[in-house]
Amino acid sequence: MSLRTLDDLLAEGVSGRRVLVRADLNVPLDKQTGAITDDGRIRAVLPTLGALVEAGAKVVVCSHLGRPKGAPDPQFSLGPVAGRLGELLGAPVHFATDTVGDSARSTVAGLADGQVALLENLRFNAGETSKDEAERGAFADQLAAFGDAYVDDAFGAVHRKHASVFDVPARLPHVAGRLVLREVEVLSKLTGEPERPYVVVLGGSKVSDKLAVIEALLPTVDRLLIGGGMCFTFLKAQGLEVGTSLLEKDMVETCRNLLERSGGKIMLPVDVVVADAFAPDAAHDTVRVDGIPSHRLGLDVGPETVAGFSAALSQAKTIFWNGPMGVFEMPAFAAGTRGVAEAITKADAFSVVGGGDSAAAVRALGLDESSFGHISTGGGASLEYLEGKTLPGIAALEN
């Protein structure tokens, strides 16, 4: 893969030049207070921004946050992110209260060398996500006017054919930022010749969300460990009753077929934590998977499953993990995710955490991030990369 990099851009000199940086600052916010609950994605872009600031660039950062409907929506404002980014950079970040309007133009025009501006949420403009190429292109023209060069450091968005990701690089000299480059290097190890045994752990709620990556990985992995809500559709495919647990009935036959084709590679839970309701204080017990009561639902994998998964992980030399083992946000149902995560950190293996809820779980459970080989910032992007799909944002950087 031939990508020009941030170092190439810095070598050409950026002092006094405007550099438009597409970042992924799509951080979770507390619904009541609007406070940032996890600043991991902000921290991830600091190496790229810091290098540009130090080199004297006028840095214009743009990002999306949440899913507004193509118009301004206060609950999705990047205002809080501008404040936190300024704290982490140790200098004020100038915030534009619109994306490409008067505030954005005056904010960018007022930047001095080494200063940073953040534009308001890209998705406040319908052109960002439009499937109409002319509408998307018109918005890209306005964004590109803010830069003399473009850096994509938003790995979590490279699987989207959006204006800021796909169309802007066609209008400006473009390079991959430090984060995007690292993500591509790491994931290339998994799709190339990973050191074996290669063990993949998949969790999360739905088989349908992970079907394509399961299909892509089955021929290449040595073991595939499946937990989370998606395990119940596999258990149903084995003829077991799953009570009121999450179940995709239309995927049962698909799961049965995957189990038959896997050659024994797929490893499923042997026990689960079942509860009376989906609630943090619900009465709960651990039961064997062949003894799930009809009126209860599974919310975590059990201790025997953690022990079995841990044994498989202890043999691994390469590990990829995407998706929690249970409802880790509720302490009563977090033990499975914690146990599997800790087993990954103890393995003598190169480990990759595949973004999304898995990365959130690592931080929420207070685990040492440095004990994993790499924590991806892009759940969907990392899965699509492993599926072998062409990612529009990466393709745009290669052109």
C-alpha cells in the first residue's frame, strides 16, 4: 500500500501553511451533562496534531459527532471537544460555531502559525454524508478551501464514502496521519501472515453485524471464540434453548452452517450468567448453556467459559478481539469481558483490540491499555479491513 505520510508532508515544510486534518473526535457524551465520558479518540489524534503545531502549521481540524440529520443539533456540538482538545494540547483551540459558514471562515482566517481551530460538526451539513456526488462535492469544495494540504487521521471513518473522507483528498495534496498509518500497519499484519496460533475473539450483540468478518476469518484463524449476545444464536443453532436471550431467528441456519464448516475452530460458551431482566440490579445466576430457564436472558458468559477461552488464548501468538462478552456496562455482567480481556493481556502474543465497544470496555474496566499490542480507534473500519473490503478513505489517500 503506497500512502504518503505525515512525515512526507512535514519534510516539505508546513510552517505558515493551512493543514486541514480530518480527525475522529466522535466521543461519547453523558446524556444529562453533555460531559465527555471517554476521551480516547481525542488522545489518539494528538501525535499528528502535535507534530503539525510544532512545525508551525495553521491546523484546521474537522470531525463528526453522533448522527445529526444534516442540520445543526446542539446535543451533537463539538464545543465540549474543543475544550478538551485544548487542555490536552496545552493551548486554546479556536472553535468555529459552524462548519463552512462565516464563523468557520473568520476562525480559519484568524489563525496564527502553530495555532489550532476546530470546525463544528461536519454532519450538521447534509453534504457530508450525501449519496449525491454533486452535493457531496460542493461541500468538499468548501472544506478544501480551508487547507493547503489535507491529513486524514480519522481511521474510524475511513470506511465511509463521505465528503471529508473521500472527496476532499481529491482536491488537496493529501497524506495519512500517524494514527491512520499505524492502524493500517497493524491490520496488515493480521491479513498477511500472522504468527500462529492465531485466535480471534468476537462478541457484541448480533451475528448479522459480524457475519462477513466471520466468513472472512474462518479459513485463516486457528480458533474463533464467540461470546456476547451473538452467542445465543449459535447456541440455538446447536439445538439449545436460550430463554429470552437476544436471538436472531433468521440467522440460526447460517450459524448452523458456519459451525459445520468450521472444522471445530469455533468455540462457544459452556456456561452463561442469566438474569430476570435487562437491569443492573436484576436477580441473576450462572447456569450451563443446556439449562437456560425459559423466562430468563443471558447477559454475560460464565466463569467456566472464561477459563476455557483463557486456555485457548494462552496458546496464541496473534490475537484479535472485537466485541464484549456481556453487558460490561453493568457491574454484575462485566466479569466475562474482564476475564477474557485479562487473559489477552497475559498471553505471549501480539494482540489487537478492534475498536468500538471493546476499546470502551478496556477503558471502562480500568485495564492497562499499554498491555495490549494495539487498540484500534475504528470498530467498523477495522472489521471491514479484515473482511478485505476496499475502504473509501484509504483508497482516496492512495490516489
